[in-house]
Amino acid sequence: MNQLIIIYCYSVPNRKVLEDCYTKNTIVDFTKNLMQFVVHLDSAHNPECEVLPIGVAANLSFNSPSFNNISILTVDFSYNRTTELLFKIPYTLSDTQLDELESEIGVYLTIYSFSELLTVELLIFEETLSSLQDCFTSLYTYLQFDSIILQFFSSNQCKSQMQLEVDSPDSFISQISLQIGSFRFELDPLVLIPLYSQPEFNISLNFVTENEIKVVTTLQTEKFPSGFVTFESNQGGQLVDFIFEIDQFAFQTVNAVQNVDLSCFQDSFFATVNQFDVQQLNSLSGYTHWEYKLSFQVTEHEIVEFPMLFQEKFNKQQYENIIQFDCEVLLEALRDSCYKLYKMQKFGQVIFSVEFYNGHYLHTHSKTHATFKPSQISQAIVKVSKTQICVETDNNVPTNSAQLQINNTVYNNNINKNSTIFCFACNKCSADKGFYILHTDSDNIITNLVFKNDYVEIKSVSISIGLTILFISIIIAIRSIIQTQQLLAKLKKKKRTTTE
């Protein structure tokens, strides 16, 4: 069998070597905890070097043959404007190799295109003090009756820096402290540091003595406390402090309320409690009254609170996870503030709480931050007939399917476009309550419907994005339609009577 082999030969053009493109101030930094090099370019503004195109490759090579070259491609290069090139180490280094890498006294930077090439020898090689600012994505604090629980969400980017002295004498965490208001608490690195590799972990400070519990009790009374955790890092004998602000506080003598979202509609604020342990609240005793409360931090020195008081015992049978704070039914002294906040919809922190009192004494409570979510749907109309139910919203809703649930019966309808009208076929469509759900790729819109004959009042709408619930209350009374239907019915009846 004969084979034909074709060989293509071509020559790579000799690249033009560019010189004196960068000054001696061009240096490279090595950040150990992020495992990366940053080359800081200081252009010499040589006109001959301006021929470099926007698409170039860059290579970082080392004097020691123990380390492989690191190459990158960039498509937005500018000789006069590009000041940094980032090289992430794409391979794993042992501790011994890291030590050898730190002993390197220079590297070579090569920047080249199809027809140009330049090489810079970087003799100044510095290891920067590693930044710990990105070590955590979030930090929450829960104040309970006799303890403080810190919830850390690790970014896992600081493994080499989150070390104990026994494991890393040259770079380690020497001290950790928690500051809440005017109170300072020490945290044990021996407990915290080994947990850093976990995506999420908790540290608990338990209090036993009377003075310690008094401190926690004092903190519980603060409306909007601020706090932070400080890590003291010993890096080659130099002490560097890194401060992490606490994102959220929760105050709990009973852990009953978590993950609260806030929205507003028709002169009311609505708190949607996504995690509500009503069983704990139902089992409480020894209180005379209880209340829901919204607390707004309007400015640094202004706090407004809207309580909703209940004299009867908390009853889980009457529980709803959506609580309405209607400006109209608040105490008269609070109404103006409520309307003002509603119109502005601009405020700082918001805390939702369930508080139980024995007379004037705060018996038990559960408080947490509420996340404000502006409404996405401001109006909707639902039409109910004997053969179908249609829901029309004022905004397009990107959806791939819709679902209607009436009692235990579920109706589905696939919709593959942005739409404002969603209809469902059904027999004898009537019920006291139903649930209307729009399924999208990233969120669900859940509407609680109250059916009344041939029209419907929409009681509430909530939008769920992941685990976050956006609550929108919509109350629609289609009185004109009802009156028209009643008038037509009377006219038909009168016409039949006249004919007879």
C-alpha cells in the first residue's frame, strides 16, 4: 500500500530584539500565600518598543533549573500603559521548593509577539508581606445567653499563612482577638487555625462567671453593634495585623430566627423569615406578652423601631413566615417615621426580632439582620374561569416553566420565553387557596392566591433566588370588574323578567 506523505516547511521570521524598553525600577514580587509573582513594569517610553501589539506572550524564567518557566498570554497589552503582569504558579511546590524559591535572587522576563522580543533581567527580587485580607469571604457572630459563636467562611486562599508557630516558625499567626463594641475577647490560635481548611467552621466562646455573663447581657441590649476580628501575623519577625469586619450579628437566647429578607409594598414592610423554628417559640413559658419588631438604623445616630405587640401566648398554629408591618396600624407616634422610611427605601442596617417579655423584663429573644430586597413585580392580575386560570404581571418574567397548585392538585405549563401572562387549563377552577410558581434558571416566583368566584385577590408574592427570598406583597381588588359583572347579571335577569 502506497502512502503519500506531505511535509510542509515554513520558516519562523527572526524576531526583532527590542532593548532598553524598561527601567531598572522594574521589579518582581513573590506573594507566598497566593502562590503568585507580580512583575511591576516601569516603562522607559522608548519609541522603538511601541511596536509591541496588544496580543503578546510573557515568560518568567528562573536561574535555578529546579523551577519550570511560567508563561501567560495577554490580549490587552500596552507598552506605555501596562504596569503589572501577574504570573500564578500553576504547579504544586513542596515546602523545600518554596524555601529554595525564596532564595532566588533574580528572574528573567521575556515579552514577545510574532515579530518582536524583549528580555529584562530582574535582579531585585522581593517577597511581599502576605496579605490576609482575602482569607475569609464572610464572618458572622451569634450572641447567645452565655456564649458567643463566630461563624467563619473560609476562602482557602491563605493556607501557607494560617499556620501555627510549631509548624511554620518563619510565618505564623501569633494572636487572634475579637472586638465587639468596647469589649475585647481573646481567641486561641490552637483552636482556630487547624479549622481554616474547612469552607465553613464555628468558634464558640463560652462564659461561666457572673461577670462574663453580664458582658454578654450588655451586648445583647445594643441595637446595632459593630465588631471585628484581628489576626496578628508574625512574618519573619515582623508583626502585621489584619482586621476582618463582622458582616452580621445575631442575638439569641433562643435560636429561632435566621435568614430574614425585607421588602415593602403599599405602605407596609414585609419580613420573610426563611428559617423559623416555631417549635422552640411554642414551648416557651414564663412571659406575659411578646412582639415582632423591625429596627432600622436610619443614620449613625438615629434608630427607628416598629413593634407589633401580642398579648396572647405564641401559637404555632397561627404562625406565618411572612410578617406584615403596616404603617397605617402602627402606633400613631410611629406612623410618620414608617411612611418616611417607606418612601425613601434607603436605610442602613435592619434587624428583625421576636421578643418575649415578663412585664418590662426581656425574657427571651431572637434577633437577626434582615436583608432588604426591592420589589421586582409591582402589579399582577389573576383571572379565574371554569376552564383556566391566567396570571398577568406588569413585568416580563424570564421563565422556562410555570406551575399552579390548588390544594393537592398541581397544574403545569411550559413557557420558553419572557412573558407577562401565564395560563393553566383546569376543570372547575375554584378553591380557597392556591400557589402559583414560575420556575426559572436562577429563581422562583411564588404567588399565594386567594380565589373568590370569578376573580382573585393576590395576597402575596415572593421571589426566591437560591436560598434568598424576596417578598413582595400585592393586594389587588378588582372591584370594577366585580361591579360590572354584577350589573350585567342584574340586566340579564331584568331582561328575562320583561320578556316573560
